[in-house]
Amino acid sequence: MRFRARAAHFIDRSAIAAWSLAVALSVGTAPALAQELWFSPPDDHPRGQEHFTLAEGFTRMFEHPEDWPFALSHIKVFGIDTSLAIDGPEDKLRRIFQVLKDHRVAVNVGLQSVYTEGCGKGIEGLVQVQHFPGDVARRLKRFGFDVAYFSLDGPLAFGHIYKGREACGYSVAEVARRLAYTVRDVRASYPDAKFIDYEGPTDLPLDQWVPTYREWLDDYRAETGTELDGMAIDTSWHRDWRGASPPTIELLHAHGAKAGIFVTATGGPTVTDESWLNEARQNTRDVVAANLPVDFVVIASWMLHPRRLVPETDPMTLTNLVDWYVHYRQGGAAPGR
């Protein structure tokens, strides 16, 4: 996705550790959040790509859910990646889906969703085999799994806006037409599933982005026969996300779609687990201060950091960031505030 490096700042480890213990003792006692909380951690499924993050503790999360009870009790939607969904061992997937079902957490499956011909090889969000996204859905349906959401990895960004090597440069309408095949194919297995777009509104100047995204929403409706169910803003923290987010959210709500935003941090050769988590916490503060009328927040990482996902009582894990976010939004004295 879209990230940048930022210098590390000091984290008071002892304060966070003490707060984490308090959180662990308060499972089930806190009030509900105003926005839904979604969680999309990296997994540990091998892909044969050296640059892909293999997170430590993903399998353990579902073998030992007691390692993250507070986070598990607060998230509403858990995201899994296409590769895990299509290639993951059946027994592992069954364990994941069962734990999430037991805790009333819905599942979102990420899709590369726009099929291409003669272009787009190796480009995020695009596929060379037209029926591949449908194959993902058919495999999960065959196992009897409930999937509430399918997320679309930047179809507009990578099918239309992207101008680099292997770019397809499709018109907005053509991207929507190609995406509609995927939507219909997936709906054959999951007719009630909702589709969530992941896009970066700072990929274009604001005066171009707003009419382009309005056109995208209209073309999606024309080609699929339904409104888009929602979009999560993939935030470029070094760009004017504060200026681009409000009109994007207004457009989505006008079309009856939910609006969300990612809480992430940037990567880079000098980034550590500590600096990444520190930046993610600061980005959280900035998003809360912006008072955006979003319906859901997605805590995620596509970076090498943090390496570990659990236990949530360890301040250097991604589940601890979930706990920190919940505590911060509920007005607690979160460490480093």
C-alpha cells in the first residue's frame, strides 16, 4: 500500500505494559465504540515471495485465543487475505472461522478483483485469471464458511489511476465493467455478502479525485445493479488526507455506503516495531482529532512491523495496538498520550 518512513519516538514501555495488564483484567466491562472496529493483521501463510511479511503468532491467535481476549471481544470484523483463503490448509481455516464465529466476529476476505488482458501483470488489485476471485469464494463456500464481506484492493487506483509499468489505464467505466464480473461471480456463492472498496483519495489532486470517485460510484451501480456497500480510506499520511477524507466520506454516505479509514503507519529501512507502533498511535490521535464521521476503523499492517501479533499484553504486538485504540477511544489515559 502507500507508506513512508518516519523517525522513531520514545515509547514508555513500562507505562504501556501496566496499562495492558489493566486492559486484560477489564475484558467485557467497557462500553461499545462509536465506530465498528475491523482488524486485518498479516498472516503466516507462505507465498513464495521474499518481500511478503510472515507475521509471528497468527496461527497461535486461533490455537490460543486466550492470548488476545480483549481485542477479540471488541473487533467486529476480521480480515483474511486472498492467498490464505485460496491456499490455506482446510483445518487451519476451519479453526480460524470457528474461533471468530464463537466470538461473533464477522469475516472479510480480501480480493484482487479486476481481471485484465495484456496488461497489469504483477500489479496489486488486478488478476490475470477472470474466474480467480470467484474460485476463492467457491472454496470457502464449499467448506461451509460464513463470509460477510469481500474487500476490493484498489480497483479504481490500480485499474484506472495507476500509470506505471504494466499499467492498464482503463476508463472508470471499463474498470467498473470488469469488476462487475467479479461481483456477480462471488455473489453466486455469497448472495448476501457486502463489498468494501479500499482506495486512497490522495492518489489524485482533490479537484480530480472527487468527480472521479463520484463517477466510480455511479458506474459501479450501473454495472452491478447495486450501490457499493462501503469504502475504507487507505491513508497516505504524508499527503493531505485531512482535506481529502471529508468529501470522500460525504460522497459515500450520499450513495448509502459506509465510510471507513485505515489506522496504520509507514514502513522503511529504519523503521522498527517500536517506531511503527508509536507512529500508528500518533496517527490514531490525529484521526480522532479530525473528527471524521466514519462508520468503521481498520487496524492493519502490510509492513514488516510489528513482527508479532500476540500476546495482547505485550506492547510490541499488533493486538496490543487494538487494545490501545479501544482504550484511547473510550477516553482512557492511554500511555504516550
